[in-house]
Amino acid sequence: MTWAFDIDYGGEYTTIYGDAGPCDAAGYGFSPSSWWSIRLSSYLVAGGCDTSFASGPRGSATFTGAVPYVGADLDDAVTFIKVWRG
């Protein structure tokens, strides 16, 4: 998956990979570093993943497909992301 600094996948970005191959129903969970946790605003899923769950100190949300904006509660406050193939 690709994490982006700004909404609509803009600004700085990084690509994250799971170690066990393409996405499946079990998926992968990630805890962004402290640097990314306070900057993440959007992300793209990849590798067969099509569903994601993001959480942080102000709330959580489940998404389908790409996430052009995590929403006001999660913007710059994501502490965990899980992705899977639904």
C-alpha cells in the first residue's frame, strides 16, 4: 500500500509491503511510525487488498478501495491500519 502526506495522494509518500505475499482474507496490519502517524491523510491499497480499517486516538473507519481522504477524525492521527481482500 502507499501512504500519502496530503489528501488525494499528494505530497510526500511511502510504499509499504507485507512479507507474506499478495493480500488475502487475513490481510496485513501496520502501525505507522510516529512520523507518519501525525501526517497520513490518504492511502492506496494494492496487491489484491480492497478493504481497509484505520484507527487512531480520535476514531476509526472502514474503507473500500483507495482512500483519497481518511476523514477529519483520522487526518494526521492514524496509529493503525489493517488491509485485506474482502
